[in-house]
Amino acid sequence: MKLSSMPKPDIKILAAAAAAAVCIGAACLSYETIYKATPEYSFSRIVAAAQAGDGETLSLSADESALAGQLFDSLIRRHQGQTAASRALLLPVKGEFIHACQTILAGDSDDAQLEAARKVIAEAGNKMGLLLPASGWRYESSSWNRQDGSGYAQLTASFYNDSLQASIPITFQMEKVSARQWRVVAFADPDAVVQELQQASEAALAAANRPVSQRIDSLVQITSLSASVVRGSTEQDTYLRIQYTPKLSAQGKETLREAKGRYELRRADSTVLFSAPIRIAIYADGKAHTSQFRLNAAVPAQAELLRTATLEGLQSRISITSVQLQDGTQLELKDSLTN
């Protein structure tokens, strides 16, 4: 009689299974002990809290008041025409701005509070010449971080905004607060954040204005624009002088009554040093025309121009903002996306 016997185990299968088990165990251990201790993981938890409206977790994971304060200060720095006295007057506004940002992030405010907070943030942006949306933000991705070994790291994340129709990259400074937790404590470069917002705002506004802008361009355009500082015997007699040539199309010559615009002098990073309204000299069609603006030493950006030996590297621009036709029709560009 034959006796049945158990088949011998396949050593190769057992080895493969053991290896797989070891790999799975190592991966789980790596996830628990390594990845969960990284700034990326803590940041993913912060994003999740913001998306869920978990204001309590968010306030523990990010220094909201410091971030909002940095953003406000950067907005003020970029806005030309702010004196030390006017910045002091803006301190109460800064407090309102910080409170509004905290209200938006809290997640437990009623509709009236949220609307009031959005209005404060939008008005701050409008005063500084950019769109500052308080809603419509979506987290897209984050990139690798840099750790310097002293308990701090930098992490760059990208956020898309519906109103701006653009992605804004933001680099955060993160601080290690425990063996497995990091906290957002500051923007690594708040001025870069504001510059990104400025450029996105200008692009979105240009897109909204494009139909009217194209009609204006079909009537009149500005060419051969140049600028120089003309110095008198005193600072009070120093002017920013610009020269430009207006060119009217055949239709413009027939239908255009007047045109208005805005002159701006900017740094390469788009910071506005000087800005003023200007009436376009359409009567000088095809000929160079000169306009000049007195510089004011009490305005920091203009005081900088007074000290500048040359305008090399600065960019001049005249934007035609409105025209009136002979029949009374008014074509006017929006000056903000909230209009």
C-alpha cells in the first residue's frame, strides 16, 4: 500500500515570499519613521486641514498672523508713494488685514464675517494695484525641500487661483517643532510672492481688457517712448521728462476726439517707481511730443529717481486707458478685475 506524502516546499517561492515580506515591512517602517518625519508630510497635513476647513489644526501648523503680516508689508513696499508717515497710518489697516486672513482660514466663520474679510483683503489689493483673491485657491503640488540642519527647511508649493487663472508658486520657511512635526512659520521671500501676484493680476486684467484694448489700438498707438531726468538748480526744479510719438490710424483720424492714459516707470522686476495720468497729444499725430512731471522728494520712489544719475535699466510705458470718439462713444479699460 502506498503512503501519501506532503509535497516538498519550493525553496524559491518561500525565498521570494520572504523577500517580499521584508520589503513591505521595510517600506512600512520607512513610511512611518522617515517620510512622516519630513517637512513634505507635515505640509500635506496642513493642506488637508485647509481644504477641510479645520481652522484649529491649521492655526497650530502655521503662523497665520506672521504670514499675513509679511504679505501686507511686502504689498506696502511695492506700492510707490508711501512715506514713513503714511506707512504709520496703515498700521491699523495691517491689523484688519491680518484678522481678515485669519477669519478666512478659520473655517468656522459665518457668511457675513467671511464676506467682510474678503472685502478687506480685496480692498488692500486694489490699493496696491493688484488682485488679491481671498477665495478660489486650489493646491496643485509641492516640490523638494532644503534642510539646513538647524531645524529649518524650505518647501515650494504651487497654488492655482480661479480669478487670476494662474498658478502661483510660493516658497515657505518651515520649522521643526518635534521629532515628527514641522510648522510653517514664514514666507521665504514674500516680495517674490507679491511679484507673482502682480504679474498674474496684470495678465488677467489684460485678458479681460483685450477686446476694448484692441479697439483702442486700432485708433491710436504710442511709439518712440523715452524718458530722462531734467535737473534744475534745486530738487524742486527737477522733472521726469518723457518724449513719445502718437500715431493715429485712418479711422482714428476720422473718429477720435481725445485719448487719456497712464505713464509708468518701472524697474526690471516690475516695481513701479513713478506713475501718473497723462493726456495723449493726438493733435501731434506722427510727431514727437514732450511731457514732463515734477518729482517730489517726499515720495520715496521719486526721491530715488532724484538721486539716480541715469534711467538705464528702467522701463517706460504709456498705457492708453480711455478714448472718446467724435460721436460721444467712450471706450475705457478697467483698472481692476473687481470693477
